[in-house]
Amino acid sequence: MKDIYDLVGRLLIAFFFLVQGIEYLIHFKDMKVEMISYHITWQPNLWLAGAIFLLIFGSLLVGFGYRIRFGAILLLLFWIPMTFIIHPFWRFEGIEYHEELKTFMANLAITGGLFIVAVHKSGKYAVKKLFATTKIR
């Protein structure tokens, strides 16, 4: 049963980041404008392309269970700075403070999940295991 939970957890985390990466790719121009609104003005095309790469490639590695540690690190390279840039709760007051704090804390929980993924092996259900146990006749 542990292997099933591991697979479902990996797939849910991977799906979360994959959808985000695809959305960034589809709405590239809008995301670039949003990045600039957060004062990321130096080479926004490069930064956005890098973010899309980290999100899509990292999520595929985690989801397929192949080099999941590397995949989780790629996702963390995107997720941690993004959390501090997009949700600086310390700059707000009142209801905005509470909303940003809540989102910031949720992102920290996702960060914790990525760290857990980074220290685990891919488990029984992974592409790597599939290739290792498949016999060609």
C-alpha cells in the first residue's frame, strides 16, 4: 500500500507543477507582464523560459519516478524564490496581510512536500523500475 501512496503523492505533486508550467507556456505574454509587475525586469523572457523549463521538466521527472530527487530540486529552484517574490506578506496590512500569509504558508507546505520527495526513492511504481524489470525476448 505504501507504494500506491507514494505513486499517488508523486503524481499529485507533479500534476500541480505541470499544469502551472503549461499555463505559463500558453499565457507567456501575460505571465511576462505579471513578472514585470513584480519588478523582474532584467531578461523577463529568459527568466520565464527558465521557469517553464523547471516546472515542466521537474514535474515530469517526479511524476514518472525517474531521477525524482533531481526533479524535486528543479521544482524547488522555481518554487522557493517564487514564493518570496509573489507572496511577501510582510509588506501588507489588514486582510491583504492575512491572505498573503495564508498563501505563503500553503507554499511552505508544498515546499515541505518537495523536500520529502527529494529524500525518497521513486518506489515500486516508476518508469525506472519498469525498464529495469522488463525482459526483452
